[in-house]
Amino acid sequence: MSKLSIIVYSGTDDKLIPVGVIAQGAAAMGMDVQIFVTGWALTKFTKKPASPVWPKEFENMVPLLMEGMKKNNAPSWVDMLKEAKSMGVKIYACSLMASVMGLKKEDFNELVDDVVGVATFLQNSEGGQTLFI
Amino acid sequence: MSEKEKKVIDARGLSCPGPITNLTKAYRNAKNGDVLEIWATDPGFKSDIKAWIERTKNELVDLKEDKDKIIAVIKITAKK
């Protein structure tokens, strides 16, 4: 089975939308998918996730984006990840960055399967494609 | 193929990757010989269904577009 690994670093919601789309789409294509959440993105996977954050240069386009998502019946990135997980996608939080931010396993929400180190991620991703978002 | 095994998956109004997701869910419960017909309005579906077929090695029996939807007919042949 072909494999896809996604490193999710960005904590802005515009970049989390393609994470949801690609993860769900790859799972639907029968790929073995793992997501490694690190950096600023960790703040979006906690039990009290950070409010939506948008890049400054596109802030004035956010209403258009949100309206378009609604009009196209597109689910939120969280719902896309939930759908992806129902098809077997695994989501891991980076242990180093979690510690740096003072986050323990119990601080993460139900999207996160486990807190793992980079060796686990590299071992799981070997021989497949990797995206950095 | 018996007509009673044909199943329609109505994915109209769903954005990418909703139609392919619903197809995959139906595929899980399908058997070889089953025929699935998917209705979609997402403009990416026409190329996505070909990619799905290429990956899963099932058979695309028909792919057409009528006034308000894309219709793909698939025969399940690659279940192990």
C-alpha cells in the first residue's frame, strides 16, 4: 500500500484546510496516511484549541473564503480530519514541541492518537511521500 | 451482473473529496461483480474517479455528464 505522511507545522487555518482535504482524499484513495503535528499547529489540536488564525496578508479575503466554503458545502478541516480518521488515518503530536509548549498527552483533543518522537515519524514515513505544510 | 447488486451513491452537492470518500465507504462493503453508480457535482470528480480507478484497479464502465451531474458507473473487480 502506498504511504503519505504530512508534517503539519503551520498554525493558520488557511493551511489546515488543505491538510484536511489531502488527508481525507488520500485515505479515500486507499493510502496509508500519517499526520505529524508540530510547531504552531499543535495549538490547534488541544482540548482548548486556539481561535482561528489567518495570515496577515490575506486577512481581508477571509470572509470570501469562509463564504465560499459554506456555499460549496465544504466541511471544516476538523471534520475532514475526523472523516479521514474514520478511514484509518493516524495523527501524532511531536513530543519535543509538545514539551516545549508545556503540553501533555491529556491536553490534546480526540484527533490526536499519540505523542511520538521524530524517529517514529521517520520510520512510519519511510518509502512513501512526505508533505510539509 | 445482476441489476439488484447495483447501488447508487448520491454525492451531489459534496465538495472534493466528499464524492471519492463516499465511494470508498461503499467500496468497503462491495463484492466483486457489484456495480456502483456515483452521482457527483464536484467539478474535480471527473478526473478524480479516473485516478481512483487507476489506483484501485476496478473497472470504469461509464463516465458521463448530464445537465446537472457527473455520473460514473463502476464495476467492482479488484476486491481481494
